[in-house]
Amino acid sequence: MTTAPKLYHYTCGHHHPAISRTGILRPGKDLAVTRAQRDALASNPISRSVCQVVWLTELPHIVWLNGAVLGLTNHALLDCDRTRHRYRVTPSAMPVVPWATLREVWPRHVVAALEAVPGVEPATWWASRGPLNAVYDPHQADRLVPA
């Protein structure tokens, strides 16, 4: 069994209030509240896979470069700074697995698309079906916002 390091979940201002209120991280499919959002997720084969899990990283400080550092390139629902708010995962009953394990069972075209983005660091990715407990953990990393 792989022991997870300290893990973080980054999110934008759209999802921050709900996570702060509940202290719970949920997969993207559970956050899509409108029909248009659900249709946007369902219409894209990458989104259909990616939205099934809560994405986490070992990186305690990241810089927003249009999502490339973490691989947050799917803008089917939101086109915003998805690193604005940081949450630290706390003990939860749901398992968390490294991307290296998950990638072995995911469709090859999805794995290839996620890992092909310049600058991504898949070795730092973890995922869970959630829900996961988390606490808000603001970060002061230097931020580069696209011009």
C-alpha cells in the first residue's frame, strides 16, 4: 500500500465557497450543478474521465501558468485561475492513489492527453473518488497571471 505524502487540492473562486463551507472535496462531476455544466463534461471524452475524481498534488506551492503546471487545462466548465485557493487534505476514509497507479487503468488516450501538456508534473499527481476532508490552507506562492 502506498502512503500518501502531504497532499493539496487547488481550486478557483467558483468552488472555494462550497469547499470552505463543508470542508469536503468532491469530484468535478459532483460540482456540476446546471444542465449546461453536466452537458459540457459529458461532451468531452477527457472531461468525462477527469471529472470522476478529486485531483491532488504533492506540490505545496504552484504558479498559475494557464494551468500547465498541474495539467489543469480542461476549461469545459470554468476558465479561471484554478490555483487561487489551496486546501490541504486531512485524514479521510476514502483511498487516495498516485497517478502512476491510476494511469495504468485509465484509457490510453486520456492518459496521453493529460500528460502531453508542456510543463505538467504527473509524478506529483494523486487522485481519489472522494469525498475527502480538507482544510483551507492559503498559500503565498508567487503567482504569474497570463497577460
